[in-house]
Amino acid sequence: MELLPLLIAILTAGLFAGFLGGLFGIGGGIVIVPALYFAFGFFDIADIVRIKVAVATSLATIIVTSLRSLSAHSRKGAVDFDFLRVWAPWIAVGAIFGGSLARYVDADWMIAIFAIGAAIIGLQKLFFPISDQSKKQEIAAGPPPKGIIPITLASLIGTLSSLMGIGGGVMGVVVLTAYRKTIHQAVATASGFGVAIALPGTIAMGLAGRDAEGLPPFSMGFVNIPGFVLIALMTFITAPIGAKTAHALPQKLLNRIFSLYLIFTALLLMREVLT
């Protein structure tokens, strides 16, 4: 395997993922994983590890983006740290479990999990978009929810997110708005979910793939180090360009396009499983 063409493919995937993330206002793994997966497809990276490397490398990049996002939201006072203190440990437990499962889950199943998750997210954003509740209510009063249902929800968010290589924004915002957080508070607090998912999930996937065969060069388990560095760099450069472009387009149109993009990506990935 020639390293230079692989690095160029990763750079291209990072440019693509960063621009789309900025354009649609949601980045992370939901864009990075398919971009990396299809980029790796041009090289002789074993099919049994390709999706796992894409997922693990995506999780590694989310460590950086989630910390930056959490810090920015925290300065604005929008993060519910009481909620995070209760939920984050269980999210982390789920992320470790999901990352460890990657060692045993068949690659086709991991592709199917991502595809189904992407399709559900696309359909939800297309037909059941989350409205901004900031004009209707203040932040939910009282202590954060505890008990078996919140513990189960937090663990599921961690497990599914780590298996998909995504941060906390996608599932977290839905759950937090269901607990009567405003959309801005939900987005801010969900950035903390991303940290609780990405850091332990990355470590777990690194350990899970430590003796895997067919990995790309310079990988630590399923985490590809050049992929992590280049994707993080490219998304940092191109996300602002995508965000600037987004301001010139109608928000409803962007939401529909992103929904269709997710559904189309899900169909492409399911085709990979079925053929």
C-alpha cells in the first residue's frame, strides 16, 4: 500500500467532511465515518476492518471538536453541568462497552448499524425537526433525572454512538429536548456527551483492534493516527467555509438537503452490506 495516495484520500475526506459539517451545522462522525469509509475503499484495506477504522478514527477527532465546543458553550453559560455529572459516567460506560464490542461485531453489522442510524436521523430531521423551545419555556427546573430509565438511556447513547463513531449531538439533543431543555441548552450540554463518548470510546477501540490484521499504516488498534491528524486539521479549515456558505442559504432547504444526504448515504452503505 502506497502511503501518499492514502494520505491524499484522507485529506480529501477531511475537506469533504469539514465543509459538509459546517454547511449543515452538524459534523462529527455522521459525516466523517462515511467519508473515511469510502476513501479507504480505494486501497487494499481489509473489508473486515475498514468500517471499524473509520468509526474509531472518527471518534478520535470528536475528542478535539467536543472539547472545543464544550468550552465555547460553557463560556456562554449554556451547559447544564448538573445534568452532565449525572449522565456522563453512564454514557462513558456505554461508550467503553460499544468500543470493546467492535472487536467482536462483524463489519457488515457495524455498517448496518451506522446505515440504520443515519437513516433514522435523516428521517427524523426531515419529518420531525426539533423546534426551538427557547421562547416557550425556561430551562427545566429541579435536579437532573435519575433512576433506571435515565441510566439506560445514557448507556444506550454511549454504546450506539461509539459503535457509529458519532458524538453526543445527534442523540443527545433529542433526549435533552425531551427533558424540556431549550434547543440551545440541549446542543451545549450534548457537546459534553461527545467528550464522554469519544475519549473512552477511542481508547476502547484502540485496545479492541490492537492485534487486528489488514489495518492501514500507523494505526493504534482501530485508530488510524494520520487519519485522526489530517481529518481534524481539514475539518478545522473547511468547517468555517461550510458555515459561511450555510448563512447564504435558507435553513429549511439546508435541513432537507442534509436529511436526503443522510438517507442516500444510508442506502449506499446498506448496498455495501447486501452486495
